[in-house]
Amino acid sequence: MAQPDRSLWLKGPGNICKCKPSTKEFHPWRLVLLGPPGVGKGTQAAMLSEKLGACHLSTGDIFRMAKTISPDQRSKALQEAITYMDKGLLVPDTIVIALVKERSDCLKCECGFILDGFPRTIEQAQALQSFLDELNVQLDGVVNYQMDIEKIIARLSGRRVCINCKSVYHIVTMPTKVEGICDKCGGQLVLRDDDKPEAIRVRMETYNRETAPLIDFYKNSGLLLNVDANGTPQEVLERTLRGLQMLKA
Ligand code: AMP
């Protein structure tokens, strides 16, 4: 199944997505992905999106997309968000929640959604819950990817992202056919500013302080699915899909 169009999510209000469910029997999956930075959430979100036909909604992608336009064309909120992101800091809740709110049509999309990188704080999780309640939409699962911290650091420093289509690779575990060039669009691959060593350290501390408490937040909802993130992306995907089927049953 092709990945759905994400115009509204990436470019904001005023943009219309062309996303349509492929069949009448289509079941929209509505998932939140959790896990420390570098655990492979983005890769899994893209693979799940392709498999399940649901839109991959990453707040990090909104900010990276904003970085590709000239500074005088960016909104004040996005400009501020970028300065936090480049230091490896969380963007303030008020900015992130406002950006998601103006994209809340994505949460009632017929194709479903896979939220990657949002929520990242208890305040964001509460905001998400109130948006979903307003829209009368229920989550199907909260997938929590788990991995040792040393492995995560090795992963992040080898990660490369296409400046054009945002595809994610790894110099060891998921290399491109031609070094430094995206397999999908021929774009140049770069090390993200926030994957540089100092930013990684800050992001790990922030994760432990702000995001790890979300595991407890979702624990009693009956939606939490812990998934071992070790192994190839395909193995982790299959593990996730098996877990989701069990959760659904
Ligand atoms: P990600 O691609 O999800 O790792 O996000 C990259 C960066 O964007 C993070 O390190 C934060 O600076 C910022 N960011 C993305 N999503 C959020 C969020 N939900 N709350 C605060 N900051 C975020």
C-alpha cells in the first residue's frame, strides 16, 4: 500500500491531502509511537504507514519541512521551534500543541494516523486526548519501542536523512546503494543537526525527564504495547504488527 499524502500535516492549514482509503473494508489504524530518540520510531512509522495505509504524522517532520523554506516565509512559531530543535531541546508545549491543533483534521482522517514524536510530554498527551475526544476518535494502540541506551547512541550517530524526501537511512544497518545519495529520490543525505553528539546527550536527558512518564500515562488505558526494537527494521515491523493484532483481538 502506498504511503498517503501528508500535505496538510507537513505544510499546515490551507493544504488539502489526496489521501483516500484503498478499499471499502479498509480499517483505519490510529496509533501513537513512543520510545527514546534513535530507537527507530521514524523508520517503523514509515514502514507501518506503508503497510497499514495510515498517515505518518511526525512533529519533527513539520519542523524539518519549515527549515527548507526561507526564514522570512516561516511563521514566528515555526521560527522559534527551529531554534529549540537545533539545540536538541524540546519545542515548548504551547507551540507544538497549537501546530497540532491547526492540523487536527489529520486526526480524523479516513486513512488513520501514526503519530511519531507527539505527544512527548504529559501536557501534550492531555492535549491530544482532548482533541481526540472533541473529534470522537479513539486510539487503537500506543506502541512503546524499547532498546538499551548504548545501542541507541550508536544508531543516532550513524543515521542519515535525505534533505529532499526525508527518507531515513543508517550508514551500517540501512545503507543506500550509493553512499550519501538517497535511493528513493537521488537527494543528498545529511546528519541531522539534532543527531550531532552534544544534541544527542541533551535529547536523552530530555527524554528521560519529559517523555518516559508517558509510559505510565498510557499504562492503564489497555492500549500500551511494548515492543523490543532490536533487530532489523523488518523484524521490528513484524513484531509490531503481531502485537497490534493481539491488541485488537
Ligand atoms: P524527532 O524527529 O521526533 O526526533 O524531532 C526532532 C526535534 O523536533 C526534537 O528533538 C524536538 O526538538 C522537536 N520536536 C519534535 N516533536 C516535538 C514535540 N512533540 N514536542 C517538542 N519538541 C518536538
